[in-house]
Amino acid sequence: MPRRRAGSTSSPPRSSRQAARAAALFAIALGATGIGSATAANARGGAIDIPAAQASCSLEGWAVDRDPRGLNVRAAPSAQARVLGTLPPLSVDEDRPDFGIPFRITASRGGWLRIEGAHDDPSRSGAPARPTYAGSGWVSGRLVRFKIQSAHGYRAPDTASERVVDLGDDALTDLAMLNGVLACSGSWALVEFVQQQRRDPASQALLDDTDRTPRRAWFRGICANQETTCDSVEQ
């Protein structure tokens, strides 16, 4: 039998080719259902990158850092930038809803968010007012949250771009958990999320989503109310 030279390649086994073809057909079928499947769309269009350029926006959110030392607010969008101040950690109490320090979001750059107007609320934290940096500065978007009252996610902050998420009548944060806010633009936000539930196409019953692959999409319908929802689902 001839010896294969080092570095040479051969065609994949037939079983591997059949498995790949089946996976592709399954992705197409998911896209056809229109039931909140970002997986098929992501497979078609590839990953959504975090914009490198700075962009302005007008949103609100809150901090979710649990570090007792608080969340650093920096002078520039970099982990090496000077610390201007800190925001108190997420307040967790079994007798009341979790409370994160709220603030306005005015810009993003490279996965960082520029914030201002942060403030504590003893009536919601259940503790005396804590020192809170209220000026303008940058925080990591991975430690920022809000709700998203929208069913549709896009490849870019434009409804004319490819729609990569369609949850029907459900809002994103009703079915998914956010991993972070990666960028913003105007009233849009680029978020990374893991979908935890999905609708059965036939019965519309809620089912556990076993695909916990992190996904990204641009959404509108940002809601900064930590205790309840805002408006109806934005289509």
C-alpha cells in the first residue's frame, strides 16, 4: 500500500459529508420556521463584529458587576485607562429584586460604553446611599444590562439590513439571557445573548432551547426598567 506523504489531505469520509449536508438542511429548515432561530441566520451570514469606531447613542442601562470593590469607570475605553471613580456592586437581596446602578449610555467604542448620570437608590437597594461616580466615563459593556422589548434582531443598526433573529410575538429578554452590550448607535444596541427558550412551531408552547451558543444581533426597543417591562414588543 502506498504511504501517504506528510501534510497530504484526502476527501472526508462519506459519513462526514452526509452529516454536514444534514446539518446544512437543518439550518435551512430552522430559518424557514421563522421561530426565533438566529442559528440558521448566523450560519448563513457569519459572525457580527464589534465596531472599532466610536458611535454616539442615547440609551439607558444598569451595572451588574458583583465585585465588592465596584465597577471601575475609566477615562478612556481601555482596561489600562485611568480610573475616574466606581459604581457600587449589584445589590442582591432575597426579599427584593436585584438592583444595579442605573445610568445613561451616550457612546460606544470597541466593546466599551460611555456612561453618565449614574446614581444610587436606597429605596431599591435596601441599604444607605453608597458613593457613586456620576460623571462621564467608560465601562466595559460586558458588565452592562437592560431589557430588550423587541422580537427582531439585525446584522446592522438598520432595519434594511439582514434580519438574523425573529422571535415572533416574544421579546428577546423574555426568552434569552444577555451576556453583554457590545456597541450602540442611536437607539440601537449590539448585544450578545444566549437563547434559553423557544416556541414550538406547532403548539407555540415554550420549550427549553438546548443550543446555548452565544449569538449577536442589533436590536431596538431598549428598556431600562429593572423591575418590569416597558412598552409592547417592538416589531
